[in-house]
Amino acid sequence: MKTVLLVHGDSDGVVSGALAYKFFTIKHKNQPLEVFFSHPAGLHVDLKEFATPGDTIFIADIALSELHLEELMKLFKKYNDKGELIYVDHHPEPLGVSVRFRI
């Protein structure tokens, strides 16, 4: 089990990743932490390549690609059911997608 950060490679993604890195370094002191840069069209591939169910996954500043939306939603559910998946983004959701907030 590890923590995986998937963030966009632009300035707001890098800043989000840096903040998340600091947070998860403190929260999971002895857990391996890996950071990867991704993008909307490749998020579904990167998620499968770099994370496994049971990991803690933090995704930031990566819009949801409508082209891969169905697969992404299935992956999000699968990964969150077996571990923890946190998705934070400021882009509008694709039509028909309802973002749930959990505090």
C-alpha cells in the first residue's frame, strides 16, 4: 500500500501536488509516496499504470475527459472501494456528472 499523487503538470497542478505531498508525508509517515504528472486524456491510463486498488490516491487539477468518462468513473469507484481516492479540481464537470463531497 502506498500513496500516489496524480497532478497536472501546469503551475496550479504543481502547486496542488506540492501541498498534497506535504500533507500526505505528514499523514502517512511510513508509507511510500509517489508523484506523477498526468493530463485529462491520459488520466485513465496513468491511474491504472501507477496505482493499485488499496492505495491512497490523490488526483488534482486534471479535468475529466468526456471521451474516457465512463471508464474513469468505474476506476474511481473501484479504487475508492478498496482504498481511498480523492479528486480535487476546479474545472467544470462534464454534463451528467455529479461530484459528491465528503468531509
